[in-house]
Amino acid sequence: MARLVHDMATHRTPICLRAVAKHPAGGATGYLAALLMESGVVPTENFDRIRLEVWQEEYFATLPNPANRSLLKQYAAWIVNPRFTEVAHLSTKDESLRHRGSKAHLIAVCDFLGTLDDLNLDLGTIPQRIFDDYVARHGRTGKQLTPFIRWARTRGMTHLHSEYLQSDLADSTASAATNDQRWAWVKELLAAEDIGLSARVAGLLAIIYGTALTRVVSLRCEAVTFDGDSTYLSLGTEPIKLPDAVGSLLRQLLDVAPTGFHDDNTWIFKGDRPGRHLTTAALRLPLTKRGINIRAAKNVALLNLARDLPPSVLADLLGISIAAAERWSTHSAHDWTDYPRVRLTTGPD
């Protein structure tokens, strides 16, 4: 990295994010890219998207079938790459996770197209039964093909059907946790001073409100409001009053003096890179080491909240879609179909 900085300073290498992205990924490359953008040396762009584009150029070039190379370049340019926001440091998603997921998805598509070549088939000639068998044999990797197959179908390239997208609901029983275990983890995080404050607060929000860490990590300071000793957090359209103990920890986190490029106070969970929030992995790792299964706890939280709240209220409070709220309500086995009539016919006590 020192060599790259030297070459940029001596004009041997252009000062641009693409030049940085061509170097092996690591903390130094990400920091340099963020520093160049925050200081105004280069235009603000999504560095994770640029890294992905550089990787695509190198990886697609290794594919022996030129037709597959052309197809994948088109799919990546039209579908995969536009999913990244233009301004990554203002994104409400963890773009580093999107980067890794996009690579895994494209590798899965490449492997599938390679298998078709080996079978002397293509997207237009492969029978549905062979595709279904491929998905069944490849498990999670096979399920990643759905977006590509749907795109190819809309383009008239194939007649295949693919309905293998995964969801939290499908996995909610895997690595299941009980509600008692969930609240035991809450109690543990409230007292665990040996865990970093950021991980404690993030874990509590995920476990209590069923909010994914990918969403928690991108919460902004403006989502927090105060009313005397009460602390409110807006995950959706309606602010939620936090339990006093959780609100106290959140206040402590916000009171941490900003340093360097973080003096704009954009993020609750400030990262090490200029202008960026923490990564999901930075929050998840300390919790995993303590034996806290965030995914299982999040699912239990959503199931319990869906039993207590009608879908419309759940969607407003947590900032999830009404469709997702309805799915969790169905999964919780609580029928809210009579809720509107009850609200209209039942007056205050």
C-alpha cells in the first residue's frame, strides 16, 4: 500500500479508486479509499462496487466460454452492480456484506453455466428436471441462482422456473432459541462490561426488537431522540421508547467523543474508516464468541412481537415491509384479521 501511495504522489499511478481497488482487499485499501473520498481528492463513489467491478473483470476473463463471459458481464452490469448505492457511506445497508454476497452469487452462476457446458446444454435447452436436480444437489449455492434465472427468463433466454430464494422465515427454526434464552442474553449483555459498548448496544437492539445487524449497524444518530431521562429510537415511522438500561448504554455510546473524520456524528456505530460505520462482522464477532446466536434471537423476537402486535403496527415500529410483517404474523400462528373491526367498535375504557 505504501508503494501505491508513493506511485500516486509521483504521478506514476492515477489517483482514483479503481487503482486502489486493484490491490488486495484489506483494512489499508478500504481506509485509503475512504480517506481519498472524505478529503475530496477523488469523487465520492461506492468503493465496494468498484472493488466488485475490478474482480469481475479478472474473474470473467478466466471463463473459457466467450458466450458465458458476455452473458455474465451483461447480467452484472444490469442487475448486480446497480444494487450498490452511489454513496456507500450514506447507505442503510452494510455494503461490504453486499460485496461478498454478490461475489458468491456470481461464482454460483458461473459454476452453473460451466456445468451446462459440460452437459452440452445451454439456458434454452436445459430441462426443468435437470435444473431442479442441480439445485437440490448444490444446496445453498443452488438456491443463489434464482435472481439470475428470473432475469434470464424475462430476457427470453430460458423457460426455467426458479423459486428457491431463502428467507428468515424458512430458517427461523434452524439453530432455534427459546424466548427464555433470548432474555437471558439480554441480561448478559446489559452486564457484560468486557464486551465493547458498540457490540453490546447492537446486540441488545437485535435481540429485543428483532432488527438485523445489517440494519442496526447503519443506524444514524438522527434516529435517536431524548425526552428527559427517556431515550427513543426510530427503527421505522414510529419512535420506540427504549428500556432505561438500554437507553443508558445507547447514551454512553453516543457520548463517546468523535475523532478524526467522524466529527460529523452521522453514525451511531462509527467505524475506523473515515466517514464509514462499523461492519456487521465487527459487531457480530464479539457476540458469537460469547455464545450469543443473534440470528436465532432475532427470529424469536420477531415471532413474539408478531404475536403481540398486528402487522401494520409491527411494520411501522420496526421499519419492515407490511408483507414481511404479515409473514411473521402468519408464522407466529396469531390471526389479526379481526383487528380493524375491534379497533373501530371498541371504545376506550
